[in-house]
Amino acid sequence: MPPADLNAYLFIAGVLFVCGVVCMATKRNAVGVLMGVELVLNGANLNFVAFARFTPLGLDGQVISLFVIVLAAAEAAIALAIALNFYNNHLTIDIDRADELKQ
Amino acid sequence: MNFAELIERLTENTQNSLPLFSPELCLVVTIVALLFVRLLGIDRHLPGSIVAIIGTVAGLALAALQWRDFHADDTVTSVPLFTGLLVYDPFTVFFRVFLLLFLLFVEYLTMISGIPDQEDAPDFYVLLLGSTLGMSLMVSANHLLMVFLAVEMTSVPSYAMVGFLKGRRLSSEASLKYVVYGAGAAGVMLYGISLLAGLLGTAHLPAMGAALVEFGRQHSSFGDPAVRTLAFGILMVLVGVAFKLSAFPFHFWCPDAFEGAPAEVGGFLSVASKGAAFALLVRFCLALVGKTAGDSPLSHLYLNVGVGLGVMAAVTTTFGNLAAYTQKNIKRLMAYSTIAHAGYMLMAVAAMMVILNAPAGDGTLVTARTASAVSCIQGLLYYLVVYFFMNLSVFAIVALVRNQTYSEEIADYAGLVKQSPLLAVCLLVSMFSLVGMPPMGGFVGKFMVFYGVLEAAQLHPVMWVVFVVGLLNTAFSLFYYLRVLRNVFISPLPEGARPVDVPLASDGGRYILFLTLPVLVLGIFVDPISGVARDVATWLFRG
């Protein structure tokens, strides 16, 4: 079997990105939405690593993806804390129930 | 190059960069100090707000010294910091001073208004300073990695700040909405960055400009898939920036977050976060164009970006102004006003892109083009400086009134002039400035921005539409500000209204007066600040 080329990686990354966006748009559970965000970030990460291997981007791509992994963890921590805070006040993490702020 | 040489170069680079990075380091030290203050229980004797203010003043002093250095020696253009991840130039220093000064004002406001309480103060200031640190990196970002990191570093503490009042239903809902939209926009932005970095083979902004010229020679027509991918990448990065700006289709978080958050946080987000996002947008746009007017093979693509930004600006302004009409909560009204103002300022960036990239066939000289682009950025900077004072003044008045009446409904502002003439007059000045009436500063800012748009309109017909929509919006916006002012000045004081007592001799009164006076001064004495803005803008294009 021949080694995978750049397009194969980009295709998988694109699929991850679209899955993530769909997940963000359709999930009603806040944690589900955050999972969608993780998928999008990992799609981008896969892009970076693939570009690091196949284009002149080189090591930069791998370094960026490492930073993004750390950042995704930090963001998830804050987002989960906020979701927990929301749960404490509303007894649900259903995004559709967050509808008290309206004009 | 062997390992020892590499280490030596890195050490040398870091040693050269650290002094120029000192205002940010000052913020970092303050953040660590605040954490220790909390840990060791010193905050019972030394309030967190004092520690934060000392750190901010020190950072501001260092930034001001750097500013003086630039004035002493104007041959300096730009210095890359940390192997080119950040860039140090007058634009960076201008925004550092802007952000740190604003941070100082917000910290003082939180001290007067008592949000946060003694217990939570160190945590709150850690978030506030961390967010400002992110903004400071945003304005000096010179690498796509730093662009993303800085945007996230700004956003993540702001999510927590919006939800800082833990027990409140609305506050927790606001922060949940903010974090969900924010995380989504950041994800999309990162994907766009990955596409740009992969296509061009570099993530370093100046190198990207050069790579784009090369790229444009090989693929120039829009039908080429590579060019489409490039356009997609640019679009996705702009989505991330537009979210920070709360520009039209990405503004949903803004009214909810502002209504749920304390007024102090709303004021901070509306000015500082917007200023930093505009600096980032200008840097990104200039990295694409490569600082030269009209000679890039991809000019048609950039021209479309500029026109797209112009249309987005026009829609954003119109939407913000129309939606503000029906609001009953003053913070929500100010959120829509913030959206509208983001639109006005976005017009300046759009005009710059159009001027730099319109086809050069009509014989206008490149130097004339650059001069017009400089005047656009000059207008943007002036607008931001005025916006600093007028918007923070309104939010500060909202915070002070809330502390006494426990209400943020516009109806409860009825008859405010009889209770506190000072607040009422300051609100009048700031709101007339937000409308753009002479002789307030807002008029000068709007005038400069619209002048830039008018120049762009000579080069592209769509900018005429943007120009007319902008002018019409200025007239529209008068009415909803007037509705608040009518309540304050004409409506009778209702029976049993809670007293609002903010005399001139109190901290709050002096603070509001101190914030409102510059709004008038900036409208009458235009030259000092507009001269600085012009210098900064000229330096930006010279580099």
C-alpha cells in the first residue's frame, strides 16, 4: 500500500472540521457543543501536522499544533466551569433553555 | 548551524527582546503577585485592587517611556521580538499605552463601584490583567500562532469575567452563550489559519506577504482552486476577528454578554477588546497586501475583501442602530450601540483595503494612495481614542446609578437630572458624542472615518453605498440616545424613586467628570491626538 499523500490528511481534517461544525450547530447539550469545538480544533491540528510533513511550513506546524492542544485544554476547563455554573443556577445544561436574556 | 550556535542566538534574541517587552512583563509579574496575595492571605491588609493598580501604573510608565524613545528617534521602524513572533513598532506602543491606560481607568472604576468584593478581588484582577495581556499581544502579533494565542488569551478570561457574579442566573447564562460562540469562532479561525499557513508554507506575517506575491504569480484567477482555498482561509480568519469586533453575523453574544455582565466588565469588553481586535485586523490586512499599493497580483482578491468588509460594516451599523430602538435595559442598549460603533470603525479598515488595492489604471500615484490609507488609519485611531472616553463614561454612569438604585432599566433613569445634575450632564455629553454631534470628540472621529470612506468611494462604487448608509445611520442613532436623554431630562421624577446621590465632591463624581472632559477636549483641540495618530499611521506604512 502506498504511503498516504497530503490530500488524504487534508480530507480527514476537513471531515473532522465539518463534523465539529455540525455538532456545534445541532447539539442542545452544552458539553456536546464543546465536543464539537474540540473536533474543529483537532481538524485544524491535523492540518498543521500534515502541512509540517509535506510543505515548507516544517517544524512550525508541529509547534503550533502543540500549543493548540494545550490551549484547547485550558479553554475546555473554563468552558466546563461555566457550564457547571450554569447548571448550578438553572439545573440544566440545555443550551435552548438559556433564553432568559432576550430583548 | 550547530546546537551551541543555536542556543547562543536564542539567548541573544531573548535578551534583546525582553526590555522591549517590559510593559507586558510588568502585567505578568502583577498577575503572579495577585495570586500570591490571595494564597498568603495578604489581601485582608492590602486590597487586590491596589496591587493591580500599582502593577498597571508601572506597566504604563514603561510603555510611556518607550513612546518617548520613538519620538526621540524616528528612524526606528520596527523591531521583531522573540525571533519574529511579535513586532515592536510605534503602532504596538500606541496600543499598549491605550490599553494600559484603559485598564487603569477600569480598575479605578471597579474600586469606586465595589465590584468585585474584597473576597474575590484578586481573582477578578487576575482575569482583568490576563485579558489585557492577551490584548497587548494581539496588537503586536507578527505570526499566525501569536494571532490565535492572543485572541484566545483575551477571550478565555473574558468568558470568566462575564460570569463572575456566580449566583446570578442571567450572569451564568450570559457567560455560557459567550463561551459557546467564542469557542466556535476560535475553532473556525484556527482552521483558517491552518489553511493559510499550509498554502503559503509560512505562518510569519511579513514572510506571508512575500509568499503571497509569489503565490499570486502562479495562481491569479479566482477560478483556481488554490486561490479559492486562500480566500476561504482569509474568510475564516476574518470570522474570528469579526467575532471579537461583534460585527454583524457574529454579534449574537454581545447584547446577552453585556446585559448579564456587570457594567464595569461591559465597559472593558466594549472598548479594550474592540481596540485590540481592530489593531489585529489592520495588521492582518496589511500583511496580506504587503504595505504596497495596488501592485500585488492578488489585488482583485484583496479588493473584494475590502468591499466585503465595507458591506459588513454597513450592515453591522444599521443592525446595531435598528436593534437598539426597542431596548429597555440600558446595558443592552449600549451593547447594540457598541455593535453600531464597531461598524463605523470597520468602515475605516474597509476603506483602507479598497484604497490600497483598487486597480491603478486611473493614474493615481502610489504615494497618494498610501497617503489616503494613512488618513484612514489615522481616523480609526482617533475614533478609538474618543470611544475610550465616551463609552467608558456611559458605562461608569450606569455602574454608579446601579449602585444606588439597584436598577439598569432605562425607565428608572426618569428624572435623573433632578437627583444628580452632574451625572445627567455627563451622560448628555457622552451620548451626543456617541451620536457624533459637534463639538464633541465623536464628531471629529466620525468625520475622519467618513472622509476616508469618501476617498475609497472614488475608487469603488460600493463604497458610495457604505458612505451613504454610514451617514444615514448617524442620523438614525440620534433617536435612541435621545430616548434615554428625554427620560433623564424631561420625564418627571416618579414618586418614591430611589435617591441617586453622586455629588461632584465624591470619588464617583470626580471620576465621571474626568472621563467626560476629554470627550469635549478631543472635539475642540483636535491637533495633538490627531497628530500622534497620523505619525503612528505613517510609521505603520513605512515599515
